[in-house]
Amino acid sequence: MMTLRQVEVIRAVMVTGTINGAARLLKVSAPGVSRLVKYTERSLGIRFFQRQNGRYFPTPEAQNIFAQINSVYEKVDDLSYIISNIGRGALSELRIGSVPSISQVMVPRAIERVRRRYPDLGIDINILKIEEAIDYLMLGKGECVAMSYRLDHSALEFLPLASGELFCIVPPGHELAGRKQVSAAEMTRYPLIGIDPNDPYGRIMAEIFARNRLSYNISIKARFGTTVCALVKAGLGIAVIDQFTVAHGGYPGIELIKIAEPTRFDTYIAVKRGTPLSLYAEHFIDCLRAEMRAVEPGRRAAAKPAKAPAGKR
């Protein structure tokens, strides 16, 4: 049997016609090439080359072997090409889904990281309602879905992403604008724009009032957080929105006010239970988790430098 290394060395001598040429081609020492050629000839009982005037010529009995060696080497080249393409993502497509609140800012930031790692990867992003995620995963339309809510489904697994907070958003010039904090009770005094409380995403927003047993009226209902932001920006009311929708200044023209009551909630990546993820999907999840955890409430506070005491500035 010949090893791939022996195949590589014998072919290099055949192509260059000299031991020194083969050594330069392979970036190894000439004595090492010479020793391996002699060892291969001795172990197989076949003389591969005849030396004439310092050059190496294939022997007649080795011609058929060289044809096979070239074939093997071409296959190795093909394998290297495929591996290289996999490393760049050229032969694959990443198919992922996300609810709108995470897709607005967080998913694009994660995809930018994925693109840097896999520049040739095809990417397909679907914006889904929470209830659409089940069919998306069960029918194999995509590998994972970023979720703001955990569903009860035996065939799905929910991996933790990050925790977030809710904020009150108001248009510039509003009575509450400029405030650092507002209570749930204070918010009920103004026209509210929101998502139907019966919607899973809307339920997250509604819980802040339900926990405090506050009655409230949603004057305008909208399906997605980005629409809610647009309506607030237009001066049609105030709203409660999750931090990921408006992270990194993702929606300019509105002001964010911290809510006095606890508003922490969790987000998840939903996957089909028992189905292995591609390395691209795993990398996307890692990137998305990193982006979202970077803006988690505790991490944001820790990232702010402490003010120096008076007289020490």
C-alpha cells in the first residue's frame, strides 16, 4: 500500500524530473525526498524512476502506476477544494427565522458576524410571527428561530438567548420626554399604542399592567413592534416596547424611558428536537447570543464607567 505522502512525493518527482525540483515543490528537504522514493521502491518491489544525466524518468513498468497516482492526486485536490468551500460557506445556505422584535437590530448584527466568518455562505432570513415558528421548524423550512416567547411543544427545544427589559417610548416633546423613569400607573394616563394582549408578544407587554392590577386602554393596536415605534414617533401615543427592538439606536425619533416596575423577560432560540444543527447555524446562534447578551440590563450597567468623586477628576 502507498500512503498519500508517498503518492505526493512520487508525483512531485515525476512532474519536476529531479529530486531537488520535487523538494522545492513540496517545500521539504531534498534528502528527505530521496529517502522516501528509495523506501517506496524497496517496500513495493517496483522501480519507479531511471536516472539519466541528473534527471529522473519514469520506468516503463511504472507508467500505469503514475496514471493512477495522478487520478488519486486529482481526487485529493477535489477534496481540498470542497473542504475550502465548506470553510467559506460557498456550498451551503443558512436558513433561519426570527420574530420581528429580534430581527430589527439583533439578527442583522449577528449576520454581519456570520458573514465575516463565512463570506460565501448563502443566507435566507424569514421574519415570523411566534405561532408561525412551529411550522417553519417542523416542515424543515429552516434550522432555528429567534423567539421572544417560549412555546409548549414536545417536538421543539428552546435554547436560552438573553434576558431583556421593557421600556416606555414616547415622542419628542411629550410630557414624559426627558424623564429617567416612569411607573406603570403613570403610563395608563396617556393614550397607549400596543399589541393585542392575546398575542404571545403582546402578552409580555401587557403583564406589566396585569401584575399591578391596572386597567388600561390601547387606543391603537399594531401587529409588530416596529409599527408601534412608528406610531409613537408620529405622536399618536406612548407605548411599551422591548429593548431589543430599539437597541443601538435602532429606531431614532423616539425617547426611551426606564419603567419603575420589574420588566425582565427571556428570549430563546427554538430548534427541532433531535435534529443536528449545521456548523453555520451553531455559529449564528453563538453570534446572536453574544450580541443580545452584550445589551442585557446588568451588562449595560456594568459597562458604564463609575463617576469619579469630586476633586479627583
